[in-house]
Amino acid sequence: MRGLLASSIGVTCAAALALPLTSPAVAARPVSPAAVGPAAGAEALGGTQSLPLAPLISRDRTLAPAAEQGLPRRDVRHFSLVGVIWDDPDTVLHGRVQVRTRAAGTDTWSLWQDLETHNDDAADPGTAERTSGRVHGATAPLWVGDSDGVEVRVRAEADRRTEDTARGSRTATTTGPLPAGLRLELVDPGGSAPEPARQDGAAGAPQRAVAPGSAPHSAPRSAPRSAPTADPAEVLAAMDASAANADLADLGATEIPALDRQQTEQELFTLRAGELTGQQRVKPYIGPRPRIVTRHGWGADEGLRERKFVYTKKVKAAFVHHTASGNGYSCTQAASLIRGIYRYHVKSMGWRDIGYNFLVDKCGNIYEGRAGGVAKPVLGAHTLGFNSNSMGIAVLGSFGSKKPPAAVTQAIARLAAWKLGLHGANPKGKTYLKSGGGNLYPKGKKVRLNVISGHRDGFATECPGWQLYRKLGSTRTTAARLQGR
């Protein structure tokens, strides 16, 4: 597997080369840096507190002194997302990670909450992103809402076994070491993003419009924060991210609007004119383009990520994930949650950008993930071993026991029908992908997978949660119907 590295797109060049479309999608126009810079009135773009964990005094005398680490209750700066990281990304944390937090401005502490310790979303082995030297092992992040107090404990998994001795059998308990360099990451996702105009009007979309970028904080902050002054490099990065979608929407747009089937087919002939198969020219099986909130729409701080975009050859499959970040967010907080995950992926875990290509909230809103253009085959870091020639769609939440709302599965189907249709893929079909190496398939093995698969199909994990995974059959059927199959 080898990704194709493309240089960042300068906005002047992109605007000059963009061609008008026959669909309502508007052509790119020259735009001032202010149009793609931080939103007017936005708060500071957030930050991360990284606190080293220390051994705790355990009441369980069978545990070794280093088998339980954490932090006692303490006051901290405001944060809304929490996770634990460690030095070696190839080391597995065998144990339990729990946190409890205090709601900002109150004396109310939450119950202990578990963090998912097996965070299996990652770049492929041997890629530049994986071998950068910046990557850490990590739990999944947990959304806790605006908080200013925290307590954490990490406890190694105890291995109990029966041993035979001269005096009979006895139970021996041992614990393996916890990973080195455990740190608590407290993420403040920053202020609100601009509010997109409306919800997708496609069939099956939620009826109630939501504001994905609304401010997440219910409790007042201790002091107001001024709007940031845009760094020139950050402005250029924001221009690049927006210019990557210049064939679909205005530069600086907060959303890419939905199209009907005829408009989508016209757009397909424009976007991929020289790459379409004979079958696609005669019968372009593609679903209507859904409304997608852009990175500018959810308030991405483009100064965090690497400037260059990396592409794979095509999109043959879609892997469905859940973020395992809990379901305690409202849809008005979804943009804030995405900003938190983005910052956690880049600043805490050491990735070049957010790992997923797309995200979906529980109201069915679709969001652009990794930068590079929603219609392009952007190489993600979502399914270890199978990031090449695929895309990752992550649903915000945890769906092991919680059933996903119908709006979620409908949104996945609409997105897959469109994006897979750009590359001629049948959502109900099968395809072959070559493994880049993982815990299910060795590197180099060609694996036959569903075109719409769950994360667990390519890697031994519980993701995307059983309740979401069991819905993939009907999602495939819906997506194929939307393509006109």
C-alpha cells in the first residue's frame, strides 16, 4: 500500500483552475483570507492539559505498586473531552480506565465512567503517519461536557490462576505492568463554529433542523475569552482545506449542499469525466449527494493538522465506526465534540489530522472529517491495515448496547450511496482489499469484504458496537436503492 502525496493547494491557483458546474454547486471564486479564517465572534480555539499519572495506594494487596495509577480529585481548567495516552502505540493496555468529572461551576461530581481501552482506529503499519515518532497509544476519548474537576484511576487487569502445591491447590494472582508514560489528556474543544443554514432535505432526513456548531457549554466560564488573531499559516491551511472542495461549494462555505439525483449525475460527469467506466457513462449508479457540514462549518482549527493532503487511489469500501465517546452529547454540541476528537487525535495521539473521513451525529448530520476534499479518495487513519482504497465513517457515540437512531443509519446509507457511487462501487457487493497488517489479517493478504463493512470486519475489535453493526445489512440495501440498483 502506498498513498499518493499531494502538495497543499494554493487558493489562488485553485480558484483559477476550478470549472463551473452545470449543477447548483457553485464554482470557486477568489476569496479573502477572512472568509476562511476563524469565524467572527468565535472563542479561542481550545487547548489540551496533559497530566502525568502516578502510582496510587491500592486497597488490594495482591496488586503490585505500579499496577494502579491515577490522579486524585483536583481542580483544572475547563475541558469537555477526556482520554488517557501512553508512550508506545503498539502496547496494549490490559486493564480498566475510569474517570469522574465535576460539572463546571458546580460541586456536582459524576459517577465513575469507563474509557474504552482498545482504541483500534489507526494509520497502517509502515506508513509515514504511523512511523512519525509522534504517535501514542490511547484510550478512546470520552465526552463529559463542560467540566473543571477530574479524578482518574487506571488499574491493571488481574490474572488469577490455580496452582498445585504440596499442600494442595491455591489461587495465585498476578498483574502485568501498565504501559509506560501514562498521561491524562483533558481537551477543551474551544468556541462555537458558524451555524449551517439547514438540515439535509433528502428523503428520510430528520425533520428538525439542528445547529451543529452551537456553543457546547451550559455553565458560564470563569472569565470571557477574546477571539483569536489568525496566524498566516493557519489562514493558508484553512484556504487549502476549503479549496479542496472548490468544485462543490464556495470557498469558505460552512456546508456542501444536497443535490438531487439528476444534479448529482451531472456533477459526477464533471468531477470524474476521464475516469468513468463505460457502465458508469451509460448508467451512473450513484445516490443523490447529501448535505455535508464542512470543516469550516464545524470550526476546525486548521493550524493543528499537517498541511499536505495524502490520497489513496480510489474508494472501494466504507468502514463504519463508532467513536466510543459516549452518548451524552446533544446534536447542538456535535461540532464541539468533533473539534475535541480532532484535537485529541492530532495533539494527544500524534496523528496528522482527524482519523475519520466522515462523521455522523445522532441526528443524522454528516460532517467532513480528514481534510483533502469530500469527493476525493483521502487516505484516513480509521481501520488499521485497511485504510488504503477505503473510507471511514464514524458515528458520534457508543452503540454496544444503545441502538442507533434511524437518522444515523439513513445518513450512513445516503453518504455511502453517493461517495461509493463516485467510484462505481455497489453498496450490496463485495470487494477485495490488501491488508496493510493487523490482528486479523497479515500484511499483504487480499481479503474479501463487504463494500460496506464494520470496523470489526477488518480488525479484531468491538467497533462499531453490536447494535450499530447489526444494522449494516439494511444500510447496504438502502444505499443500493438510493443508487438506483
